[in-house]
Amino acid sequence: MLLEINPLVLPDIGLVFWNTIAFIVLFFVLRAFAWKPMLKAIHDREQGIEDALSKADKMKADIAAMQSENEALLAKAREERAQMIKEAKETADKMVADAKDKAKSEYDRIVADAQVAINQQKNAALTDVKNQVGSLVVEVAEKVLRKELANKSEQENYIKQLAEGVKLN
Amino acid sequence: MARMSVKSLLVATFSVFTMLFSTVSYANDTPQHGTPAAEGHGAKEFDVTETILEHIKDDHSWHLWGHTTLPLPVILYSDKGLEVFSSAKLMDEHHEPAVYAGNYNYKTIEGKVKVVKADGSLDKEASAKVWDFSITKNVASLFVSIAILLLVFLTVGGAYRKRGVKSAPKGLQSFMEPIVLFVRDEVAKPNIGHKYAKYMPFLLTIFFLILINNFLGLIPFFPGGANVSGNIAFTMTLAVFVFIVVNINGNKSYWEHIFWMPGMHWSMKAFLAPIELIGVFTKPISLMIRLFANITAGHILVLSLICLIFIFKTVFASAIAVPFAVFIGLIELLVAFLQAYIFTMLSAMYIGMATEEHHHEAAHH
């Protein structure tokens, strides 16, 4: 037989038998106590690393988003500040202008009032003067009349004269 | 300059020794022919083949040093029942095979326990009835390798349990992890695909069992010295396990591709079926022969180089033989890893082929 030519290629039943038993024992023992915990630990670690990496990526993205948000906020704040300054300036300008206007109008009013008061006073003074002149005239006239109408006849003449002046309709 | 001189020195040494050996062998030839009686029974003619085979073959005792051997238990099962005795009983005080009277008269012939007749000749008929389950040198070496594997990997496995996932591997653990990752990422994943996890324990066990036995085989003395992974029984057993795993896990499309190749004319299908069926067996057989032949060839090569010293019968031959043996030994170190890798990778490939899902199947019909 071919196998008997070379003893090297003739398998011994003994080694086959013991090898089968040994391999099965080795396989089950190592699978339970070495390969499974080992592969599980490696897998868990890789999973952990992967998770950590993806988490880091997410965080990076979050930070970037936050940064851009911050920038937007900052830009907005800057804009608002500019706006506010502008508004304040406008308000101030307006206030100054208003104040100016108000002052001017007040001044005008005061001037006008003063004018009116002056006119009134003037008129009053004029009236007063007129009245005084009038009363002086009356007084003078009275004195003149008193002197002219010292006698009775002249009085009657004058009354007649006046009476003629009054026309009864 | 230095390199040049080393080179020329090597060339000079080589030529000197070549000349020396030829003269020595001539010198040895003449007295042998002249006085055959002088050689006598003590100094036998040196038989290279026998010496090498003796080192490669299995044995019933484990040679330690000089005349000291470790006797191993012989376990025989025959029609007369089971018997266990020490292999020391099969040897006389001169380390020559002796007859041991058990259920039959046993004697080791060419390293194997055989039944002998009263006159000491081989009894083939009775020998066929005896099943030899002895703990031979290879079996003992196998057990040593398994003890080493268990010791190493139970420690490593325990380390993962104790140290947990968060901490980095340490010591032996960090030495073994890259190898395990290599098997997973270079062997299992590319060849099997996403279902690789199920086959990882099997592939790892095969890989490390072959690797440790390849390494132990390279150690020339106890606890190495046995040629387990270069033994056809060992490779056959592993190949049978691969065969079983592949065919148990073979899916519908695997069997369909063997017996009724899809997308072919019916006559082609009928023609391919027997070829594919043979392929089912040739795959594990190729695994068996590849590992056996590679490891055995390496051992034979190293032994042949060492035997040069005894062939030329001069210690100067070692100047050539030893460096070459060291060189081949280094290559063997590579081969030890390579063959473990190839065996595992091909096993993974066969498993991958058997469990592959053919999505393109629909296109055939």
C-alpha cells in the first residue's frame, strides 16, 4: 500500500485520538475563558474609542456652532450698540433742536408778551394822560366857566345857548 | 573595506573546507574497504535517512540527553482488552528494543509497538488487532503545548477580566493582543465578512495551537524536540475539524454551488457537480498536506545540514553546517508563523466561501 512506503504519511490513530480530545478541550476552555473575554474587551474598547471619537467630533461641531452663534450674537450686539448710539445721538440732537426751538418760541412769546405789555402800559399811560389832560381841560374849563358865569344873566344865556343846542326830535 | 575582507574570508573558508571534506571522505573510504572487520559491530555505517527519520518520527519515549530518556505510558487496546504500561519496559538496559509480554508479546519495530511471534518476527495479523493509544512523544509534546496555551491565554483572558476595558493592556496581555487582532483583522474579517465573530474562537485556537507546536518543534531538546505540527496525524485532525466547521456552517447557496451550479446549462451542472464535490475534500486535504510537508521539510533540511558533520566525519564541517543550520532555523522561525497564518487564513477563506451570501443569485434565474 502507498501509505506504507513512507511511515511519515501514515497517521497514527493514537495521535489522532489524543489530538481530537485535546483540541476539543482546548477549544472550549479557551473560548470560554480566553477568547470571549478577550474579544469582548477588545470590542468594547474599540466601541468606547469610537464613541469617544464621535463624541469629540460632535463636541467640536457643537463648539463651532456655539462659536458661530457667539459671533452672530456679538455682531448683533455690535449692530445694536451702533443703532443705540445712533438713536441716542439722534435723540440728543432732537432734544437740543427741540430745546432750541422751545427756547426760541419762548423767547418769541416773551418778546410778544412784552410787546403786548408795553402796548398795554403805553395805552394805559396814554389813557391816563388823556384822562388827566381831559380832567385838566375840564378843570380849566370849569374855572373859565365859573369865572364867565359869575353873574346870573350870563348863566341863563348859556343855558339857553345849550338848550338850543339840544334838539329834541 | 571591512565588508570586502569578510566576504573574501568567507569565500576562502568555504573553498578550504570543500577541499578538506573531499580529501577526508577519500581518506575514510580506503580503510573501510581495506579492513571491513575493523569497523565491527560497534561503529555502524552512518545512515542519514534513518537518523533524520528517527528525529522526525514519533517515538514511545522522550529523549532528554545522552542515554537518558523519559519513559512514556503505552496504552494499547486489543481484543484482549485495555493495557497500560511504561515504555521503559519495551527497552532493555542497552536502549535496544526488548520484548514485553503483555496480552501479546510487544516489541517496538521502527518506533512503533508491534506484536511479535515467539521467534521475534513481526506478527502482522495480531498487530492489526492492536490499537495504539499511547502517550507518545508527539502526544506528550502536544499536551505540553496545550498546557502552555492554557497557561498563557487563561492569564491573558483573566487580565482582560480583571483590568477591564478602560485600562490599556499590560505585559503578556499587550504581547498577545496584537496577534489576536492580526488574526481578527487580517484573517477573519477579510475572508469571512461580517459573520466573522462566530468563527473567531475556532480560528484563534487553530492558529495558536499550530504556532506553538511549530515553535516547540524548532526547539531541539526537551520540552521541544517533537515534531507535532510536522506529523500527518496532527495536521489531519485539524483539517478534519476545519472540514466539519466549514460543512456544518455551509449555507444553501454553498451546497447549491457544489451540486447544481447556478447559471449553467444542465449538462454543465452535471459535469461540475462531481468536480465540486471532490473540491470539498481536497480543500482540507491540501491544508493537511501543506502544513505537514512544510514543517517536515524544514526539519529535514536542518537535520541534513547537521548530518553533514557526521557524513564528513570532521568537526570542521560544522563551520559550514552550523551557520547554514542557523540560517535555515531562522527561516523556519518565519515558516512557523507563516504556516500557522496560512492554515488559519485558508480555513477562514473556506468558511467564508461556505457562508457567503450570494446576492447576485437573482440575476441567474
